[in-house]
Amino acid sequence: MSRNGATRRHPEYHPFVHNQEIQMFRTHQPAQETESAVPESARLLTPRGALILLLAVLVGIGAGVLAAMAGRHPAEAVLAGVAASAAAVMFFDRLVDHG
């Protein structure tokens, strides 16, 4: 009881607000979106493009290593790797679906 005889309310209680829901701390995290928050037009590289470039780099490295192991001059091995990588970009561009 307070001095004037009225009952004391909880300090967060407001008499004119109904259905009060006060959350001090969130107990759950908001759901994460599966897609990126970056708009499609602002992306630097699409997942398809990244896959094509990754495969092309791997092919180029493989061709360069094989050329070097075959006893070619290091400059020739690098050129073989670059040429294989360029060909692989064209090949995988046609092979990987635009989805």
C-alpha cells in the first residue's frame, strides 16, 4: 500500500497501456536468411562465375605442373598453364548451367 491507500504497481506498469510486452533481453536470434543480403546487381562475382574461375585456375595449375615435370623450361610451363586456364574458362562456361 502506498501513502494514499492505492496499491503499488510494478515500476514498469503504465495504467493506460494494455497488453504490455517488455523484453529486456532477446532469448532467440532472428532467423538468418539463406540468401545474401547483397542485391544480385551489386555482387562482384556470381557463384557460377566463381566456380568457373576456380576450375580454370585448377586446370591451369595442373597443366603448368605437368609441363614442368615433363622437363619443359619454367617459362614454357607457365605459358602452358595460362593457355590451359584460358581454354578451361571457355570449356566450363559452356559446361556449367546458368541455372
